[in-house]
Amino acid sequence: MTGRSGRRYCVGLIRSLLLRSSANMINATLKLTRTADDGAEMFRKYYLVADFADVRGQGKASIIPLSVGVPMPDAEQLTVKGGENEALMAAADLIKGLPGNAGFSAKIDFDPS
């Protein structure tokens, strides 16, 4: 295909692929909060992206720190059995379980701004 019809086809194909790939992807923020001994509120924020992995029956998640100096796991990406939901929950559990995040309560926002 050449000319305008070829370009229209390619643009349509790219849009279709982008919509299909992003339909299963989950974007969320994980905010950890707690009150310090002096009464000040402390918070830490992470951005989580979860999707299906390259291998069938697995999900993968990426952890992106949004606050300076927050504890991070050794690997910023993880792959688990299941799908994107399981990957997102595994990433949230991993972050909550880090030694520096003990005592913080967690809230997940599935509509991050």
C-alpha cells in the first residue's frame, strides 16, 4: 500500500495496538502514611504499573518511586503467576514489607493524577 490509504491503514493499526495493549494495563499510586512521634504526618508515594508478562499465565509490575529517599526493593520490576491484578498486589505487598516502611498504612489509588 502506498499513499494516503497506506498511511491511514498504518495509523489505524498503531492506534488499535495501543488501545489493545493499554486496555489490560493497570496504573495506580500507592501512598503510605503514618504519624510521627512529634505529630507530623509522614508519607511516601510510589507509582505502580502492572500488565501481562511475555509468558502466558504471568503478570509483571514496575515500581517507580514518587517520593525522594523512599525504600526500594532490589529489583524495580517483578513477575508473578497470574495476571496484572496479581502483579499489582504483589508489588504493593513487597513495598509495604520493606523494613523502612514498617508502621505505615497503605492506600492504593487506581485513578492516579
